[in-house]
Amino acid sequence: MTGVFALVAGGASGVVAVARELGADDRVVTVVQYLRVLVVLVAMPLVTAVVFRPSHGHGRLAASDAGLPRDLVFVVVSLAVGLALARLVQLPTASLLGPLAVAVVIALGGWLGEVRVPAPVQWVAFALIGAQVGLRFTRASLVSIARMLPAVLGLIVGMVAATAGVGALLAWATPVDGLTAYLATTPGGLFAVLSTAADAGSDVTYVLAVQLCRLLVILALTPLLARWLSARGDR
């Protein structure tokens, strides 16, 4: 269980947040997930510059905001309604997927305008996730994880190379250019990917659509995967 969730290709913060609930060691999952993000962030500018050699400064990411009051209403309603739905459904990770589903409906409906989660709220959330996991580390667990790192790093490099191959296949099978396909299929680093796509003049909308589709599929399938693995372990 821990090995599978540690190497899920994307949604690092979401996977870390629910790893313990699903029976995985969230300490290992955290280290491996964010090591993957680090490898992606280091490799992406190198691959972009060496392989594709795009021009720079073609565009920028434009953003609008409905304002702090509406953003806070968006967060509170998403949490309240989503957690209420989670109590009714009673599925693993429903406490994550419920608010996420409500937030998607509100954002797509446009009733509150171009809402977003305020940056300070995000910082607090990430800090709480970090404290939840970090306080469980012990000297023995750190030594154990350190022994895994060479094998883990090799697996992550293989994963990044495999997804680059998927990007090449996407570029071959569809009209999209190679750089856009590569950025759309990187296993993580969403914000850096979007910035790179905008600066290089790639199709940012396409990149964002594919990346968000990947994240939503991962978060939706994670509880089903956990249930299947638990059933196999019981047998």
C-alpha cells in the first residue's frame, strides 16, 4: 500500500493527506512524493531548453479574482457542504473528495465569480499537513527511508522518462506540438509547468486541462485502489 501511493504520479499533497487514512505509511509517501516533484522541477527546464529550445517571453499567465470575501465564502461553503456529503457517503477519502467536488461545482457554476482559495489559507493547510506527517518521524524511520532513497530515485527517474514517452506518443497521435504534449504529461509540478508553458508560448489551456484531468482521476481512483489492495492483502 505504501509503495503504491508513494509512486502515484501526481496529486502529492492530496495523496499525502489521505495516505494514513488508507493504511499507508504517510512518512514514506511524503518523502517519495515530494522527491518526485523535485526531480520533475529539476528535469523540466533542462528538457525544455535542450530538447525543444523554445523562444522565451511569449506570454504570461493572466489571473482574475473575485475578491477575498467571495473567496472565503467559496472555501467555507465547499468545506461545510463537502464534509456533510462525506458523512453521508462514508467512503475512504470522502473528506477530501467531498469538498473538492463541491468546489468544482461552485467554480464551474460561476455564481461567486472567479473564486480561488486564498493564498494564506493554502499556506495554513500545507503547514497542517506537514505537521501531521512530520511529527510522526522518528530517527529509525529516517534511517529506514534513507536506505530506500537510491532505489526510489531510480524508480522516479524511470517514471519521469516513461511519462516523457507518453508525451511523445501524444504529440505523434494528436495535432498538439511536442513541447505542449511533454508539459501536459509531466508527473507533477503543475504551477511550474503552467509558467513554463506560458513563457514558451505553448497551449496553456491544453496543458492545464490534461494536468487537471490527471489529478482528478488520481484522487478519484485512490480510494478504489486502496480497497482493492486491502482485499488482496486479506486474501
